Amino acid sequence: MSTHETSQTASTEVPDVADPILEIRDAEVYFDMDRGVSRVLDNVSVDIERGEVLGIVGESGSGKSMLASALLDAVVDPGILSGQITYHPGDGSSVDVLGLEKEQLRQLRWEDISMVFQGAMSSFNPTMKVGGHFEETLEAHDYDVDAGMERARELLSDLYLEPERVLDSFPHELSGGMQQRALIALSVVLEPNVLVMDEPTAALDLLMQRSILSLLEDLKEKYDLTLIFITHDLPLIAELADRLAVMYAFELIEIGTSDEILGDAAHPYTRSLLNATPNLDAPLSEMQAIEGSAPDPVNVPSGCSYHPRCPLADEECVSEDPEFRPTFTENHQAACFHWQDSAEVIPFNIERSDTSEVDDE
Amino acid sequence: MNWFIKRIGQGLFTIFAVASLTFVLIRTMPGSPAQQLAADIRQNQPSLSARQINVMVEQRIGVDPDQPMHEAYMNYMLNLAQGNLGESVNYQEPVADIILRSLPWTAFVMSVSLLFVFIFGIGLGAIMAYREGSKFDVGSSIIAIFLSSVPYYVAAVVMIYVLALELSLFPLSGRYPRGVEPGFTLEFFTGALHHAVLPAASFIVTTWGGFALGMRGNSIQVLGNDYIRVAKLRGLSDRRIALRYVGRNAILPMWTSFLITVGFMFGASIILEEIFTYRGIGYYMFDSIENRDYPVMMGTFLVITVSVVIAVLVADITYGKLDPRVESGGGDESY
Ligand code: SF4
């Protein structure tokens, strides 16, 4: 774990945002396991701008779900979360999320920072009507239930659901897409400022994914939400996200605006990821899978954790961990020593600077 | 509604089939009870004519040995439909009376047993699940496994020996204290309860473990579900999560086995009531087997079957109501 110390110093240097709603510093999650310490989130630092849509992209097992749980201090049990997460509600105060008392944390969750989980199908109590979930949530947070249910109905119809029918249904009586939208409504019924979504569309078909994404966009505008959208599907989120952050081996390795990432990805992994992603514009024959496999959290390679798979790797990459550094612009940053050469060595298999081509109109 | 009717129809058919089977058994058993009864009567009252004897046999067990099979069957079923179960050879009284007298006692012991099995099983199972892996969990699991592998009649004998013979804490046998008039008096009620403790305990001790282990497993499985995690994040109280989320979803799958246990207990009551000389329906059934009292045997057998059929039917019908995920078999939502 020698990599750990070097990245610590680098992590405080993060792209500036004007009005951060969340500041994450050195967030780290580890599990003590028989075969060693499993570090599933490794010194992630990032600022989240009020009102933005931040897409966090990574393969499964890259630590992105851990980052989502960390934002609500909800890492599953034997996992230990450290670092600093500061929440700015917008009234000038700031909240140290990881230092909160149990009751304060209970209130922060869902009232300020809410979350939609992977797999809506399993997020509802199967023996309780959907409406009951809304009511009990409002009650648990001492909200006015009548007003809250009114809001719930409005939310549901904003999401193109029939409010009365959905509220009066048991979860299994709704389709996957309906459950997912009902879950989104449930997650914002307490009017949070931040909504963290962990692969919210993973189990849905493409059409439903697209329609949920466009609904999210409307919802975000209407309710002034900051969205953190975690996915493995880069092209899907690229349309919605203002900025993209790419994770590899439990670390952030690149961050920038969506256009910067899609057009001028600086990190070799990001470029390979883009080339490996199915896209409406790219014939399947052009797709290139990334060679090698994702690292084991117990045994992350030393130096740059991507070096075993990186075509640009040299001795420096093996011995030292690259810090986050500005690339083409000050706020487009990547953790790579040789980012200048990446475009040449890993050319895009299609021209994708214009993201609006894949619009769902 | 269709499903409901269909299900009840199935139940009725089962009862009908059992009744018919009983008839066939009685007619064809080696040393046919009907013939045996006829022989008995002939021996005791040699003066009677064959015709008179047959009439008497029919009165007793609803089967006239000389009637052609189909006619006899019709007769027997018609009698049954009117609640006429024949007359006991041994006690010289209608079988229906014996059953009416004894069934409430069996039901009483069973309800007490079920109540405690439910409370202990579900309660301990849930606590074990919440403390999965703790000493309490491991210890209780071992005890539960051990006790559920003890046959109830062994438990009964051990309890009689220790609690009734050695310690004299509980009566050895009987349904209520001698000398107490049955009625709505406290004395009678506590006396009856005192007498029911050992038979009920034999059930409880050997049955709770299975429920506890089942509940433990279900609860652990439910606790691992995403919706529990989401419920916690939504800030629901631990109490609400325990009752409305874990409890409800873990107990539901046990409902059916709970009612099937009712059926099992009816079967077990035959031996248990004999051990405790507890005059419930099982006692009379055992007694009738010993004494070749075929009418009583048939009657009690029928009643036990009907009870089991009803228990399963209730399990089926109520489960659909309790668990919204179970659509009624026919797929309509009308009940
Ligand atoms: S630092 Fe080296 S190994 Fe890591 S991505 Fe950059 S070039 Fe590849």
C-alpha cells in the first residue's frame, strides 16, 4: 500500500467549482479481510457544483458505488469510511457529514442528500403499497403528510405516472420502469438538494433508460436538484451530465466537462473506455475491448494502477503514482504522466466531439 | 371468486374421497368390521334373526352387511351428510356425541400449543437473526435443532416422569381436576389449564425449534434485502423496520407451515392424548382402535381429516390475503 501516501498529497488539488454543494476530500473506504485490507475507495477528492449534473463513470468494481454510499455516510457495515465530506446547504453554513450524530445524519439523509439505488425492484417493501412508502418517509421526518402526499402526486405525474394508481399499487404490480420512476419520486419527496443515483437505469431497456434520463433533466430543473449520476454507461450519461468523472481501480482518474471528456479524453483508460463502449454511431466491428482485467481491491498495482493494461506505461508509471494534473484546460484534469501522448497512441475509433448527434429526438 | 369456489370445491372433494375411502376400508378390511359386529351381536343375543342383526349393524355403523355395495354406500353417505356417524359399540352412544364432547379439549390443547409455538418460535427466531453469529444465536440454534429432533411422545414421557411423577408439579392425566364441575368457573378453567400444560408442553418443546430456525433463516434473508437498506436510509425507526419490514416479510412464508402444523398436531394428538389419558378426540380414536370400535374409529378419522383439510384451506385462502404478491390462483383480483 505504498501508493497510498503519495496520492494523499495529490488529492487536495481538485478542479475548482464556483459554488460547491459537496466537497469530498480523501474519501477512503476499506474492509479488513482475511487476505488483507480491501481498499474499495482510494482517496477520492472532488467538488460538486450546486445544480450541476455530475456523471461518475467506471466499470463495475471500480468503486463508484462506494463513492455513492460514502456521500450519505452509508457504507455497508464492516466497511470503514474516512476522509472529509462537507455539505453546504446553501445558507452559508456547512455540515461535516462524517462527523454527524446519529440523529442528525438520519435527518440529513433523504431530507438533504437523497439516493436512488441500483435495482428499483428490490428497493420497495414487497408487502407494502407504494403509497405507504411515501407516507412513512414523510412521517419519519416529521413532514406534513398531506402536503407531502400532494407533492408526491405531483412528482409522480411529472414522471408520467398516474399518481393514484401507483400509490395504491403493490410494488410487484408495477413494471420495472414504473417502479424506477416511483422510486425517483420517493427519493425527492422530502425535497432534497442533492440526489445521488447509483446505476438507476441498469435493469431497464434502452428506451426506458432514455426516457427516464430526459425526465430526470426536467425534474432537476423544476426542483433545483444537484444530480450525481453513477453509471458504467458513458454515452448514456454524457448527454445529461455537465461534467464527467471517470473512476478506475477505486480512484478518480479523470474529470472534465462532458465535451472535454468525450472529445479530448486525456487519460489512456478513458480513451480505451470510450473505444470499448457500444455506441449508435460506431459499428460493432470498431469496438475494442480493454485488455486485461480490473484490479483486485486487496492488491492494487503499485504506481499508476492502470499500468499493467496501459500501452503507454513506462518505469515511472510502475514506480510512482501520477497526481491529478490539469490537461488541456485548468479544470480538465487527469491522473496520468503521459496524457499528452494518449491521443496519438490510442486514437478514437470514431469522431465523437459532437455529442448532440445521439440525441433521442 | 372462481378460484375461491374452486378451492373450497377441492376441499369438499377431499372430504368426500376420505369418507368413501373409509367406507371401502370398513367393507373390505379383513375380518370386516360389519361382519364382526354382526357376529358379536349374534353371540350376545342369539335369539335375533339375521335380518334384525343386520338392521342393528346398520344402526351402529351405517353399513348393512347384506345390502348390495352401491346401496350400502349410498346409505352410508346419506347418513354422513346428515351428521349421523353411527353409534359406538363400546359406549353405546352416538359417535357424534363422543366427538362433540372430546373435540373441544383437543382444540384447547392445540390452541395453547400453537400460541406458544408461534410466540417462542417467531420471537426467538427474529432475535437470533438480529444477533446472527452471536453466542445467543449459536446456542439457541443448537438447542432448537436438538429439541426439534426429539419426538413429541418422548418429550411427553420425559415430562411425565420428571414434572408429574418426580416433582408432582402437574397432574399425570385427565382433563380437569376430579370433583370440579365443568362450567364457567375460575376453578374449572385454571384446573383445565393446569391439566393441559404437560400435553401442550410436549408439543411446544418439540415444535418451536423448527419455527425459530425457519424464522431465523427468513429474517436473515429479508435483512439482506435492498429494501431494508433503503428503509434505513429513509430514516424509518428501527421498530418500524423490525415489525413492518423484517417481521412481516419473514413471517409470511411461515404462515402455511404454521397451519400445516395444525394438521400434524391432530395426528400427534392420537398418541399424546393416550399417553396423558387426556380424553380428546385422539384419545377416543386410539381407544377405538384398541377396542375395534369401528364407528368411533371412522368418525374420529373423518373429523381429523376434515380438520386438516380445513386448516390447509384456511392457509391457502388467507395466504393470498396476507401476501399481496400471491395472486389468487385463477388470476382474478376479486377477493
Ligand atoms: S500514468 Fe502511465 S500507466 Fe498510468 S495511465 Fe498514464 S501512461 Fe498509463
